[in-house]
Amino acid sequence: RFRMWFPQREQTVKRILITLPVLAVMVGLVSAVSIPLISLVSLPDTVPQPSVFYKSVMSYTLVLMVVAAYEGTFFFMKYQESLLEQERLARENMQTQLAVLKQQMNPHFLFNSLNTLVNVIPEDAAKATVFTQRLAAVYRRILEYRHKELIGLEEELVALQDYIFLMQTRYEEKLVVTWRLSERVKELQEARTQVPAGEEEPCEKAGLAPFVPAQLRQHQIVPLSVQLLVENAIKHNVISAEHPLHLEIILEHTMVTVRNRLRLRDRKLNSTGWGHHNLQRRYESLTDKQMIVRQTDTEYAVSLPTIPPQVVARAGVG
């Protein structure tokens, strides 16, 4: 019963500390009733008997031995389960990484990007150069991040900028992306210490909007997760001059939210298998924080938790 109430590994000490006195009380009660009865029916009066206290202590010792055997078996079973869980998560992680790679290596994505580049070159050679550089950066990061469980929040948002640039170059004014800070993050931003003269903020130098406060720069996030939410919004919603897609990326104190106006396409698109379920499973293997999905008739929003550095260090992932 105590294992059902306290099943977590970090609750082991608490469970044992509660179990031991409860067992002591139960052994005392059973001994007080059973030892006199057993003595009356099984031993002659002439045979010397140990005291009730001694018998109770011996009974409690035997009970502790049995409990130790049960706990050892329990821990061994949990250890086997953890090995199987690690193997399953590693397999899912590899499948997810492969799905991400397929998503980005999708010939449609590459074809559309190259087609956009062909249209940009005669109009603006400088912009075409930047487009090519950012397209290369998107693919380079895919290869760099495929073996990482977590990356820095700032790094993720900087990488997202390259992808958004490609999409906005393709869709132009039909895709509107707004960066926003929550009120809590604005407070952190206002309270941050001044940067010494001659030192630029990394986010400002990278052209990232919004500014990432220093308190959040060490937070971690699943690689390319925010980018995938943006991709899903672009993939599943109507994007036209009449109905532009409005995306809002909100940096919160412990979350990053991607929100868009909901106007789903009529036709169904093929899924790559890299859905919200897989993303949630990856977070479950790293933290107890949950991914939050909110949908109304007019709006769709997904919030991804960011992981503080102390949690990352305690979990031993990176």
C-alpha cells in the first residue's frame, strides 16, 4: 500500500521511514496477542521461555529481513523497468530525430526554397545571398542538433530566426510573425543589470527579437521544437493574400508559446509522424513539466516548457 502511495524513486526514504514504525506497531500488537496463546498450547510450563520483549524484537528483526528482501526485489524490478524505459526513450528519440531530418530534407521544402531563391536572385542579389546563407544554416543546425537532447533557449530562438526569414521571403506579407514578451519577462528585462560598456548582448547582436533576459539565457529546450510548431502552423493553415497567417511567438517566464489564428486547410496533408505526442514524450523523459495545447474556434496555441539550468544539471542531460 505504501508503494502505491509513494511510488517515485525520490520518495523511497520517506516510504521506508513510514513503513518501519508501522511495522513495529503491527509486530507489537500481533506479538502481544499471539505469543501468550502460542506459549499456552505448544510448550510445557517447565520449558524456560524468553521474555515477550525478546520475542517481539526477534519477530521484528525477522520482519525487517523479509521487508529487506521485498525491497531488494522491488528495486531490482524498478531497475529493470528503468533500463527498458531508457531503451524505449532512446529508440523513440532516434525515430524522432529521423522524422525531424526527413521533415527538413523533405523535397517539397527544398524545392520551394530553391524556387523562392530563383525568384529572389533577379530582384535582389544581396537578399538572395542572405537567403542562401540562412538556408544552409537551417540544414547545418539539423545535422548539429540531431544527437542533442537539449539546447539553450537563446540558441533555439536564434535558429528559428533563420527559418522564419526563409518562410517570410517565400510568403512575403501573407505570413505575419510577431515576437512578444510576457509581462513577467518584461519585469525581468527591466530588472536586469546593465551591460558593461563595449559589450553587446548576444541576442541583440544576432538580430533576435524579442530580447532574451539574462535570467532566461541558460534555460534549455528541445532542439528545433519551436521551429516545428511554426512549421505545423504554416503547413496546416491557409496562407493567402486574403487570409494571411498571423503567428505570435511569446517568450514567457517558463514557457515559449506559439499561437496562430486558426484557419485550417480543406485538404489533409501527409503527416511525418513528428507530432505533439512525440514532442510530449521527449519532454516527459527530461522533465515533469507538461506541454500545453489550447485550441478554440479561432485560435491555436502550443506552449513548450523551458528547463532551468539547475534542473538540467540534476537530470544530467544536455
